[in-house]
Amino acid sequence: TNMHWDYFIDINVGMDRTGIAAESALEFFQNIPQTNALNFVGLHAYDGHNHEISAKERDKISEQSMARLIAATNQFLENDINLQKNVVAGTPSFISDLQVLTRQDYCIETYYSPGTWIYHDTNYDVMMPKTFQVAALILSQVMDFPADGIATLNLGHKRWGIDQGKIESFSVPGMEALGWSEEHTMVSIPPENNLEI
């Protein structure tokens, strides 16, 4: 058969969630059976542990994480093993990682992979002000006014992630989330508003 699989070796650059120790990546590669069905592409280095609020602290962690990637990359190159490309970074760290690798003598084609930027939330805005723009909105309707100054929306945590806390941005200025269930969100509404059921 002419089928083949491109693969990356995932190296642990500090998150300790997945990946082989960076210093063991070459030995790991050398123990993979060499076959036409497998095509080694490069290294993957996800530094999801790098989510400090301070950019200066993120830069320090990037220095450490990317040093592990560079050391592993150099081991492959010193053994004449071709790296087509490496994939690095997480959302809060991709700019720091880019800066670190740009300052180094690092000549591998690199893809920066800020994974969860697509689900951008206000925490990322605090860490990386004005880096991303909101590209999508979640639409909701007012279902009821159960009390003065309170509205019930047909939007619950099944439609938005509560793992990062409550909703902080509404199209109605002054609206705030009070509570939520699977299907509904209770919000306080400003006195002068033109909301209707």
C-alpha cells in the first residue's frame, strides 16, 4: 500500500501533561520502526502551563520551555535527522515563544499554534490586551421579566462555558449575569432599557 502517516513527536516542555521528556525524544525516535508507512515530520511542544498574567513572567517560562525544544531539535540535527517543521505554543504563550525562537539561532520551519484563542474569553483579554478581536457572538432572547430589574434569557451554560466564570460582556451596557442553569441565565438589567420579551 502507498498510504503513509505523517507524525510529530510530542515533547514535554514543562506542562507535564503529555509528551516525552525533551532529552529523550531522539532515543524515542530511534526506537520507532523505520517504515514507509510512517513519515517523521518534526517536534510538537505545547507549553499550556505558561498562562501567567504578567507578560514578563510568561517570557521567563517561554525561555525555559523553548530551551527544551531547541535542545531536542539540536539533537536531531546533530544526528542528521531531518525536521520538516515543528509545532509550538499555546494561546497565552505564542507571542513569547515566537520572540524567544526569533532571538535564537533556530532555523526550523515553525508553526505557532495558539489553540484556544477561538474560544477567547475575558481572561485572555487581561493577559493579552487587544491581541484578539471578538469574532462571534452568542445570540439570546429575553424570555421573561420575573422581577423588577431582572430578565431571564434563553441561554444557559449548555451554550457557553462557565469554567472561566460568569459572562462578562453583553451587548446591553450595564447588564450583568446573576445566575444560570442548563437552559437559562438570569441577568440584572439597567433601569432605562428597551428590552422586550
